[in-house]
Amino acid sequence: MKLIENLALDVNRTLVGAIILLFFIASYFLKLDYLVLSLVIILTIYDLYKSNFIENKHSFVILLIFLIISPFIFFNKDLIYFFNLFLIFLVAIIIFKPTFYIKYLFLTTILILCYNFFVILFKSRELFFFIFFISFFNDTVAYIFGKIIKGPLIIPSVSPNKTWSGTLISFLLTCALIFILEYDLYISIILSLSLFFGDIFFSLVKRKNNLKDFSSILGGHGGVLDRLDSMFFFIVILNYL
């Protein structure tokens, strides 16, 4: 019975994943860039609401402040860099000094992530879709080989399904793919590693808030934030590059 349930879950996950991939491919060729970004942000806000990261007036004050200051930062390259350094500072606080305010700190990091998507799309639509493609490729390879080879888990207390086998193979193949796409080898390694650390950071936030997924809007894939997790540091590094 358990085997049948797991098989059904895998089929559902594969089907939803294929639909998402086809949507992004169609969006690229039809040049629906801002539709994609709008959907990502709307569904991200939905995830934050469903998982109680947006729950009271304090959350809406953060949203309001962000909306006010974002236009002033957007066209200033130095301020964009400072904004991303501030994001890393917030991440460090969440990881090393968890407090009652972790929900508001995480909400701020997600807002900065969405902001980075705008900046990337403004610079290059190819780069914008490159981020999604690489992230989906990395997650899919890790999932497939983790299921096939299995073996020991990396950090079971934080990410209960992430195996060494799936992670190492996805790292190597993703790194090779980025390198083939004419990135420097060292940059390819850094970008590939960032996908892993983004995933782990989001898993850590979910564990601290007793969440399995941010929502169930994507079926077996969880919520949109559960798919954006590996892009978290990846997109910040690309912005610097």
C-alpha cells in the first residue's frame, strides 16, 4: 500500500514538474517574461500567507517599506550591491541567532529575492530564464539520483530527503552544464554550490517554523517557495557577476 502511494506521489510530482517546465519553455519563446515574474511573485506572496509569514500589521509594514524604497534602489548599482549584502546579513542572523522575529527577517529576505528577479530580468531575459532552467535541472537530477541510489542523508535534521548521492551527482552535472554554457570553471563551481546552500537555508527556515512545505499549490512540489529555494543565493551571485 505504501509502495503504491509513493508511486502515485512520484507520478504526480513528475506530471506537475513537466507542466511547469513546458510553461517556462513556452513563456520564453512567447516572450511572456513579466507574466512569469508576476505569477512567481503572486504565488510567493500566497505561500508566505499560507505558511503564516505574512500574518499581521508588522508584515504589511515591511511590505509597504519595501515597495517605497525599491524604486530608489533599482537604478543605482551600488545600492543594489548594498541591498544584497544586507540580505546576506539577514540570512546570517536567521541561521546563527534565531529569535521571535525570524518570520519578519525571512519575509524581508524573500522580498529582496523578488527584487533581484526584477533586476535580473531588466538586465537580460536570457539570464532570467537561465536561472530557472539551471535550478530545475539541478533539483530534478538530485531527486532522480537520490531516489535511484539512495544512501546516507546529508543533514537529516534539516533536510530529511537530501542524500549525498543525489546532491553530489547534481552538483557535478550542474557544474558541468554551467561550464559548457561558457562560464568560468570557478564561477561554475560557486554557482553550483549556491544551489545546494539555498535549498538547505530554506529547509532550515521550514524546520524552525515546523513546516513541511510553504504551501501545496504545486502538488507534490509544495509551494512556489519550495521551488525557488535553490535559486536564493544563485541569483544574488549572478547579480554581482
